[in-house]
Amino acid sequence: MQFESTPLAVTARMDRLPATRHLWLLVLLISLGGFFEVYDLVFTGYIAPGMARSGVLATTTETFFGFQGIAGFIAATFAGLFVGTFFLGFLPDRFGRRSVFTYSLLWYCVGSAIMAFQSSGEGIVFWRFITGIGVGVEIVTIDSYITELVPQRMRGRAIAFNQSVMFAAAPVAAILSYWLVPITLFGVDGWRWVVLIGCAGAVVVWFIRRALPESPRWLAQQGRLDEANRIVLDIEAKVAAEHGLPLPAPQPPVVTDRPPTQAFREIWHPPYRSRVAMLLVFNFFQAIGYYGFANWVPTLLIGQGITVTKSLFYSFVIAFALPIGPLLVMSIADRVQRKWLIVVPAVSVVIFGLAFGQMKDPLWLTLFGVLISLSGQTISASYHAYQAELFPTSVRCRANGLVYSASRVGAMLSGFLIAFLLRDFGVVGVFAGITSCMLIVALAIGVFGPRTTGLRLDEISH
């Protein structure tokens, strides 16, 4: 069957595909790379007690912006992520999703391995910053890559599945930290082994995911229609073989009198301008709320009277909610409007967080910790799909990187803010701060967020 060879025709062909094993396999391969990105982010909180115990970094510092403490380590992570998302988000739009996706993982491996062998706080913080740059580019690329490789009625489930696979790294990082952080193995601090194990696994995945195709939607936008057509034909053949029935006819392309957005500056004009403003506010405050809990779970538990070893064990239990949350979201991701899958869990974090701050019993602390994690992961699985949908293919990664960089600033400041609140107001004060952030998140998306679920990317863009 012959199809019109235009960017809109390529998009229409991709959107009519049924969700078969081959498409899920592509999502899985992309997600496996993201697994080690999340592993790197999540172990930040779990190895912090080990760093403090070994004397490399302090738990708190005398000044607000003290870079000899754990807060400085967390800040360096998110400062690097900010540079990667804000300044280098253009790379996938210029050089393609697949290439940038692949080499940013190699960047992460090298930077993280060097960091693991640093013996000074300054060296650790510096190489943590360098590693964060590669992770930032990777995260921006993953969301756009998956959004463009799957059909419209699969986007929510695909991102939720992606988040589940990626956040399966959380319990892995937690149990490895539980085993390794309190000990020294072959003369090497346990927290260093946690870092090196992530590097080794990422190298393996780097080879596995070389089989991924480039995004045909991106190729079509670049005028490389022959390459896009070859990839779509290959995907169609595999999907049709698995589906066992003729593929449905593509829907008519979205027709508009506006030319497709090509220049990045056009996102400062309607309808994108309001979306950018909304997502900048959302990302900044959700990062403080999310990482204010996730990166400080062991420390918060210690603040509630739990020992270091037991706090790591309870953190491991709480971490199991991280991959489970997105799996639960998959059942409703393409049935419920995406914006409400952000708003309702944000309010839930407020309720469960305030309860956590009042508890002393380990069982109740763990229960509310799990509920906070489930709510946070529902937000994460939903907004990663949501913000990638809101911008056109030609500038999707760069626009996504711009708004996502606000979350890196928020996350970077969260370390200093939580350390300050914990020192002066205790765990209750920490959750008062998280509550304020999550209420702003709910208002930003609930009031200003457009509807996207079930719509084609071209419809959302226009």
C-alpha cells in the first residue's frame, strides 16, 4: 500500500498502529537505559548516611549553601541535571533521539565511575555535577523518544510502563545500599560499591539498546522522509505480523492554516507560551516536594527516632512503591485525563505527608511513606507523558528541556531547604514545606493545564 510521503502522513501512520509486543519491546529497551539513570538519582538518598559515616560529607552544614555536606552533593546532582536539560536539551532535536540517547548513557557511566574513586568532598561534588549533565540530557530524550515511537492511544500507558521499569531501580538501589553502605568490602567503602555497580550495568544496556530505531516523526520533520518511511514500514510489518489482522487505515492528517513550528522562539507565542509558564511553575515546585521526600527518606526516618541500619531497611520497603505506582497508573493512563492524574496525587501527597510527620511507630511511618511514594510516582508517570505531548516534534526535546530544567533548580534547592527545615523545625517542618509545594502543583495543572488524553500529537500542538 502506498502512502503520501509527508511529515503529517508519517505521524498518521504511526498513530493508527495497535499496541503489540514489538512496540512494547521498543519501550522496554528505552526504559532499560533509563533504569540506570534513575538508579543514579535514587541512590543519592541511600548512600548519604554512608558518606556521612565515612567522613567524606557532613549531614548538615553551618551555612545554608554549605558544599561540604550531603545537601551540596544533592545540589551538585541537580545542578548538573539543570545544565543538561536547559543548555543541552537542543541536542536530541538537532542530532536525533537515538544518538543522543545512546551517548548520554556513556557520559553517565564515565562520570559516575570517576566520582566513586574520589576521596575529597570537593572531588565528589564536582564529578557528581559532571555526571548529572549526562543524566539530564538522557531524561529529556527518553520522554520525547517514547512519545514519538508509540501511537496516540498508547502514550500514557507507554510512559507509565517506562516509569515502572526505570523506577524498578529504586528497590535495587535501596537493597544494595542496605547491604553495602554499612560495611567496607575489600577495603572500599560500601557506598562506593553502590555507585560502581550502577556503572557496570549501564555499560551492558548501552550495547542492548543499539537495536533501537530513530524516531520516524523526528526524521520526517528533518526532511529525511525516505529514512522515516523505511523505519515506519519495518515497524508496520512487525506490528501487522503480531496483530494478525490488516492494520487500520491512517486517520486524515491534521489540517491547519498555521505552518508547523520549526523555530524554538515560537514557543513564546500562543498557545505554547502559557504552557511553558504553567510547566515552569509546576516543575519547580513538584521537584521540591518530590525530592524533598525521596532523597531524604533515610534521614527523615532517623529524625523520627529510627536507627541508621533500620532506616535503610524501611527505606527499602518504601522504595518498592516506586515501580508499583506507574504499573497501577497503566490501567487508567489513557482513560482518565492526564492533568487529573497529576492533581489528585499531589493533594494525596499533602495528606499522607502531614500524617508521616506526626508518626513515631515504624509500621505507620512505613505505611505513609509507601503512600507518599505511590502518589509521587503517579505524578511522575503522568507528567512525563503530559509535558512531552504539549510541544511540537521539531522543538519537543528543547522545549521539554527548558521546562524540565525548572525541576532541576527546584530539586537542587530542595537539599538546602530540607536541611534547613529539618534542622530548625524537625520532620513536621519538612512536610509543611512539601505541602505548600504540592498545593501549588495541583493549582497550576488543575487550573491552567490543557486536555491531552486520546488526542493526536498534531492536534495537541495546534
